[in-house]
Amino acid sequence: MSVATLTWPDWLPKVLFFRRRCPRCKSVQFKPGELRPYDGLLALFFLRPVRCKFCWRRFYWITLKGAE
């Protein structure tokens, strides 16, 4: 099995670690994402939801602020 065939499972949140750039469309413009029921739990791990302004893909950023 090659590494190229491995994909991120849909049920796991996609986290942008160091690069604040959308891996799909390469945009650097994001807006706060809508809150979902499990976002309060993820805020304990310093993850905040954001959404790309161009392709609308949802990600999490590691931040010192929790979900609002």
C-alpha cells in the first residue's frame, strides 16, 4: 500500500497545523466556522473551527482561544 492512496477519514476533523493555507484551493482567507455540538469538546484541546472563504471546506486551527 502506498502513502499516496491513504486519505484522511471523513469523520475526523481536518486540522491545519502550521500553514494557514487551504490545502484544497491554496487560499489564505478564512472565516470563523459555524459551531457544531462537539466543538465545545475540541475547544478543550485548543481547536477552533474555521471555513475557507473560497471552497467552503471546514478546518480546525490550533489556537490559544477556544470556540466562542
